[in-house]
Amino acid sequence: MWCGPQFDRFNERLKLDAARRGRIDSALSHFDAFCRQDDQLKVALAEAPFLQGSVATNTAIRPLVGDEFDVDVVYGFQLLLFKEEHRKPMPIFGWFVSRVQEDEYYRTRLIRKNRCVRINYAGDFHVDIIPSTTEATGCQPYAVPARDLSDWTANDPKGFSQWVRRRDVASGLVDASGDGVFVRCIRYMKRWRDQFFGDDTAMSSLLLTTVLGKHEASQKNYQPPLPDPLFPQYQTDAAYLYDLARLTYSCLIQPTPGAFQHPTLTAENLARDLDAQGLSLFLKRLDSFIGHLRTAIWAKTDAEAISSYRKAFGNTFPE
């Protein structure tokens, strides 16, 4: 059973609603206006602040009760405007924090993190703002501070968003909001992750989106090939998700050297913090997830199918 109406409602429950998107847009607009009014930030500003991460790729999901989600914002600045002795992350980051603290609203909500400034908003999200430059030699297209602020490290927020968008376009099954089935399935898999993994075992959104995106189910050139694919013969979210999960599992059970590479920064290993035990746990639970999907798809009644989908995703899947 495909349970299309339930998946439609599930997606609506997960994706950020208009009110949340409006609050995010308002927070970004406030920061943009502040940057253009502050005497120093506006001089160093290289481009308008922009979103990166899950909100930028439209794969962010509403949090489980009591959890907050991140909104990641990039402040692009001109590194070469600073004196040469000040072009390291430590002095740049200290300067950036001091400027953000000039805003009265931010000052009472600011938390200094390892390499970003976090602004806590009342409710269910916070904004992490990271300074980034295109002018650091050897760190292209963007450079952001390393976690210990000792040096710059490469980042490609726009390239990653474009990579996700290409996979979403290829996947098809576009809904009324303009989202393809790939983006919807990333949302489903994030809820699965949040439901069945703790903070210490959960894959980051970047890594999870990458490993799934490298096995986008409309493609047919995988080795080993997927036995008995359901998609695109069956144009449903459940069929696509079942193939996506099986492809990911079969390709990660014996991962190739590039399995966890950043899709546009191939020198970056996104699984550097994922040890063998963590990967084994991920695959074990993914295999169980696939089993529940299989049972649901071949169920004889809607009730039996929904029961299995709820075992796969947790009780937030609609009845």
C-alpha cells in the first residue's frame, strides 16, 4: 500500500510552515539591515547575508517537542580590507562578535559558539551566523573559521544547495509547493533519524543529505544495481523512498573511498566523526527501516500498511 494521503499529510507536518518561514525571513532581514547600518560591517560586507544548510535546501523539518532547529546564515566579508596581520580567523571572529554585540536586540540573545554567533529567538529556532570570505588563498569558494579558529577551512554553501536542487529536479513528482520527491524524502529521513537516534549517534543533516543524495533513486547506473526497483514504474513517495533507502544501504555496507565525500568539495570527508560503530548502528537501523517499508508496501490493507509505516517513522506518521 502506497498510502499517498498519509504521506502528503506527513510532509505537511514536517516541512516548515508559512509562519516559521516568515519568522526566519524576518530574522535574516533584520541581520541584513543591521550589517548595512553598522559602520564597520557595511564596509567589509562583500554580498548580502544568505541562508545555508537545511533551510536553504528546503529540507529543514519542524522539531520534535522540546527541540530547536538551526537556521544557518553566512556573513560574507572582504578579507583583504583587513591588515595582513589581522587576516586570521581569531582576530576576524573577535571583531565580528564585537560588532554583532553593538545591536541591542542581539546583545541579550547572543551566544558565542566555536566559530559562529548564535542568536536565540523565542520559540523553536535559533540563528547561527558565520563569517565567510571568498578571499582566503587555498580555501575556495568560501572560507570559514576552523572550529579552533586556528585557520580557515573551505566551505561551499551555494554549491551544496545547487547540488540538492539538481537531485530534486531529477527526482520528479513535484508537489504544489514546488518540491520534488527527493526533498520530501530527505524530510522523511530526517524525522526517522530524529526519532531513532540520539544526539551522540545521529548523522548530521549535511552527511545524511549527502549519502542519500548520492543514491538518488531516479538514477539507474549504480553498482551493485538495485534489484527489483519500484520507481519510476510506481510514481509514489513510498516507492521512491524504498528504492532510495535500499540503494543507500547496499552502497554503504561496503563503502567506497568517496562514499562520504562532500559532493562539491571532494577533499572533505564528511564522515570524519563517524566511526565504525556509528556506521554499523546506522546501517542496522536503516535495514530495519527498509524492512518496515517493505511490509507496509506489500500490506493487504491500509490499516496494516499505516501500522508498518508508523514503525518505520515513529508515531508522527499520520494514521
